[in-house]
Amino acid sequence: MKMKTIKPIILLVFALSSITVSAQRFGQTPEDSVACVRNVSLYTEFHRQRDFNAAFDPWYQVLRICPAFHINTFIRGRQILMHRIAQAREEPEQRERYIDLLLEVWDMRMQYFPQGQVGFLLSRKANDLRGLRPQQINEAFEMMYRAVVELGVGNDHVAPFLLFQFAVENWQRGNMGMDRVVDIYEISATYLENILRQQPGDTNIISTMANLDAAFEPLATCDVMIPLFERRWEENQGDVAFLETVTRVLDNAGCTDSELFFTATRALHALAPGPRSAFLIARMLAEQQEWRTLIAYLNEHVDELENDRHRAQANLLLAQAFTQERRFREGRAAAQRALAVDPSEGRAHFMIAMMYAHSARECGGDDPVSQRSVYWVVVDRLVRARSLSPNLPQVNELISTFSQNFPTGEDLFFQGVTEGSTWQVGCWIQESTTVRRRP
């Protein structure tokens, strides 16, 4: 008997809750529901025809009567309001009312359709505020900071970049110091790096990271950054995040010959050894020509570098170090890894050419053609290097010099070798080339 009594009660509760949910979606009363459906139909048709002026009144009724009806109320509503704002340029008071309504629309969307994207939605509200009311840049910045740093914007790569832009504008208006701008740059850069790890190779994120660095570059001069970081050094020298900021900013600004950069790099590697700090240490060791130590630092970390530019540069450093140690096979392998990352890197071909030139004596054969055949592949690589990097120093002179080491026409004749035929250079080089006589 009890079960028979309870069952209808449960069904009644479900029915009432269903009616409540429906009422919330279509309005609070039956009259609201009728008005909601009618106005949705009207504004949707006007919107479809791109008649945004006619769409405004019925859309506004939907917003007030049944805001929970559909997410399109807010997506299309922004479009309608942006049209109205643009039309009201000559009516400043009306324009301000439309802007207020637009900001309210963003708040209502976060209330009724958050969909786990409150941070993302807040960032878009901040961007609209900054675009429509530039004088409120400080408020827009605080809003964007909360969106990116406190709430998070998921995998959106636009908001972190906008956060930095807002910080720069705040600094230009005197609302913020350069120390804070540098902090925001690091926050934005770190956020982008983290989402790139989740979506490796995403060209949009990579492009945004490049744009962020380009936007920061004019501000981050050595004259500005070094004194700024030196003032903060004593208090923060044990903070890994601070050291990462110092090394990143000074590296991007071209301040790598400063004592502060050397000190910060060593401190970072001592506290948090990893691929990036090993790469920075290796660059310093290259300047000091400590090739064996460079190889020991970098060889095990080079493939762990996430930044393609750094990975290519690291492999070029290794190629240079292996060349100096006369470990040519390993040097060529490092140069080829650099080319795999950046096929336009002419310096890699240049380094391989120099390795081949250093091996000419040991890789040449007994006859005059074999002895001089290595210089064919040397010149081949130099020509490739020049085509990719025309500004490489001395490349034209080297091509001319090494071409004079080609076999003569007589050498080819007496060895029965035909000019223009294919030749395989032996030894460790193992590369095909074309037979040529000395110019």
C-alpha cells in the first residue's frame, strides 16, 4: 500500500519539476510562453534577413521574457547590438545605453549558458569593453586578468595575447609600471606554451606566440630590462619563475652577453635543470669555446626542447661543437636534425660543407680524381647554403676557393671519368655528386 501511495507522489514531483523547467525556459506565465515563441520567430526571421534594426524589438522582448530559451538569444543579440552601437555614433547617450545592454547580455549569457566557459566569455566581454570604451582600459584589463589567470580560458589562444595588449595600453596611460607589464608577458607566454603542449603543432597558437614576442620586443630593450631585473634580483634570485622570466626576456631582447643573463642562466640550471636551461648554458659555453662541456650539457636534452627555433639552434650548436672535436659523423647528424626542424637553415649546409672540407685528405682516394672528389660535395653544400641564406659570410669566396681544388680536365681524361657523370664520394661521407673539372 505504501508503494502505491509513494509512486503517484514521485510522478507528481517529476511532472511539477518538468513544468517548472519549461516555465523557466519560456517565461514565468502561459502568456510569457506565447509572447516568447512569437518574438523568437519574429526576431529570428529578421536576423536571417540581416535586418538588425527590425530584429531589435522582438529580440529584446525575448531577452526580458525568456532569457533561458536558447543560447542564440545572446549570440545573435551581440550582433544586433553591435549594429545598433555603430548606428548611434551621432547619439552618444543612446550609444552608451546600447553598450550597457551589451555588457549586460554578456553577464546574462554567463548566467544562463555558462557551459563551462565563464572565463572565455568574460574575456570576450572585456574585449568588447576595451573596444567600445577605450577610456575604461584599466577595468577591461582587470576583467581580462580575472578571465585568463583566475578562471582560465581553456585552449583559447586569443585571450592571453589580449591580456598582454591591455597591459601595454595600461602602461602607456600611466596606470601600470613596466615590472607589471613584464609579469603579464610571462603569464601570457606561459599560458600559450601550456596550451601548445596540449595541441602540438597548432599553427594558430604558434602564430599567436610569435605575435606576442613581436609585441613585447619594442619594450624589452636591454637598457630597460637589465636595470629592472637587477633591482629585483636580491629578493627573487631563488625563484624559478623569476629566473625563467629573466632568461626568456633577455634572450628575446638580445641581451645574452650581459652578466645578468649569465648569472640567471646558471642559477636557473642549478635550481631547475632542464632542456631550456641546458640550451642557454650551451650557448654560453659556445662563446667560451668549451666544446666538450657543451656537448655534455646539450646532447641529452636537445630532443626535449619544445620550441622549434630553439631545437634548430641547439642542433646547430652541437654540429659546431662536434666539428671542433672532429666528430664529423655526429656533427653532420646534428646539422641534419636542424634541417629537419627548419629546412631553410642555410647554416646547417654550411657546417656540413666545412666538415667535408676537413675530411678531404682522409676521404680522398689514391688517384687524382678520387683525391679531389670530396671538394665536389663541399661546393654542393655551400651552393645550397648560399641559396637558403644569401647573407652567409665568405660563402662566395669559399665556393671559388674550393672549386679550384676540383680535378683538372687532364685528371678526368687519364682516369677515364666523364664530366657530368654521377660520382659517389666514399669514406664516412657517402654522398652522390656530379663530376666537374676545375674552372
